[in-house]
Amino acid sequence: MQTETLIVGGGLSGLAIADRLSAEGRDFLLVEAQDRLGGRVLTETLSGGQFDLGPAWFWPGQPRMAALVRRFDVPVFEQFGAGDTVYQDRSGTVQRLRGFPSMQGSYRLDGGVGRLIESLQSSIDSDRVLLGTKLQALSEEQHGATATILRNGEIIQVEAVRVVLALPPRVVAEAVQFEPALGTSQVDAMADIPTWMAGQAKILAVYDHPHWRDAGLSGNAMSHRGPMVEIHDASPMESGPYALFGFVGVPPEARLAHPDRLKELAREQLVALFGDAMAQPLDLVLKDWASVSEVSVMRDRTPLGGHPSYGLPGGLRSIWDGRVTLASTETAPGFGGFLEGALEAAERVLHSFAPKRSNVA
């Protein structure tokens, strides 16, 4: 199998690259290890509503996201924030606080971020996309690289002029064998880049009515007791069903060992924070990204102290004289870790490609 550009990873960055190459009539193949496209973007339908279990927000001053939602005509709305915030201390005591909710000013998409994934996917010929296909190895060739991929138990060789790895660098460092082997400093540099959101878990509770809003609450809550340490209104743009989601503060090992108990504790916490009407959600879902091997490695289970300083270290800017390029959101210096960063990384890679040659003499 041969292609001009092999894109490994079907998240927002990989799809943005494929979308541009498709528009330019260029040859490419996109492979994705999961059985769906989107990577860390995951919008699921629960009780008739669409809810994000991965990234959900973008912000003013992020021009690439703004341009993409305009292109696909996706309605945008501000994160709900009317009402008081709730604070829970370590003892479980709950207080109402006035002030601005923590995510005020952020934007969400009607129908979820998954609408962008669906729109980008629709712009790409399905024959150029292979799901359930994992990259195992890369070997350097005189005029490109050969990728060894595994699909449905079959080993396939793909010869490409260039390979774009739209994967978290830590996943590349652990899962992909290079021949010749990369230098120790390059492998260490990839392993030192934290994968954004990989150690996180989200709990989403869906209701037929926004009970917290009736009580004059924004749905924004902070807790030092848990299991959810930060909670936000996750309701759709208009009407219901309505929802709250929370980031889980329990270590990954405990989450993975006791998911049902964790959800029960979360339900009890929602009652304590917002009242008895929260006791019977229509849906209560846990999405633990630490369990997704295509996204997370063991090192990602160590909590981050803050937002990392992202971007590509010098030794990773050109692998095998540009035959291999990294392109996940973690490689973006301006908006690394955000949806905007995935598009920024895709833009950088596309700018590095030589213009397509014209067949006109």
C-alpha cells in the first residue's frame, strides 16, 4: 500500500489535516486505532440530548475554532453561569457563594464538539480512512518512510512520502518502534510531554429538569470532599434534557477499580450540593480517559499541577529530515492542550508541505 501522506490519529488535528489535503486533491491515508473518529473528542447521546465527555469549551481569541464553527454553521452559545456557585469543604459542609462562575465567557457548541468531527469526516472520502488500525512501527526510507500497521489481525505495510503522527507524544514514545531507533534525547523529550486530559475522568448526570437553576444556582461547584472536585452545567443550548458534569478528583487506580461505587458517591454528592431532586438522574455516566490506551499511558496518571507549557522541543521538530512530524495539540506552542491547539498543530504541519505540483505545463 502506498500514499503520499499517512496521517496517524483521527482526532481533531488529524482530521483537520485530512480535510485540507482532501480539498487540495492530494493523496493521503488516515488510520485510527479506535473504532471511531474524534480521539479525545467524544459527544454521546444520552436521554435524547448530546453531551461532551471529552473537551467541551473554546474561548474568545481562538480564531481557528471560530473559523471552523462558522464554516460548518454550528451554533455557539456561552457557558451557562447565571446564579450562585456552591462550595463544599472537606467536612462536607456546603456554602453558596456569589460571584462569577469559573468558566464564564467560554463557548460551547450546540450538539457538542462531536459536530465538528462529523462535519470534517463528511468532507473526507471514507476510502481514505481506516478505523481499528494501529501503528506499530516506522522505518526510514530514502524517499519517505514505511509504516507497519495492524488491522483486523493483519499486518500491512504502508509506504509514504511523509508520516504525520497526530497522537500524543507519550503514546508515540511507548507504542511506536522506530528503525533506525530515535536518539535517547528524542524519546525522552516525547515522554516528558504530558498528555492533556489523559489522566482525567468526567462524570455526567442527566435530568429532565434543571433543578439547580430553579434554586438560583449556576451549576458551578467546587469541592474539597469529592469525588467530583469541579462541577459545571452541561445542558444543551436550548430546552432539555439538562445535565451537570464534574471532573473527578479520585486517583485513576481507585477509579478503575471501583467505577460503580464512584458513580454512587457522585450521585450522593450531587444531592448534597444541589438538593434531593438530584437523587434520580436519567443517566449517570463515567468516562475515564486514563483507561483509554490510545490516549493515555501510565505516566499520565500522575496529576498535573497546572497547564503545561506546550510546544515542540527542538529535537522533535524534524524527525528523519521531516519524513515524520508530530501534530497533536500538545505540540502547539500557542494553545497547546486546547481544541484550538489541535488546529494550530494541524496548521503548522500543513504549512510545512510543499505546494502540490500542477499537471499543466
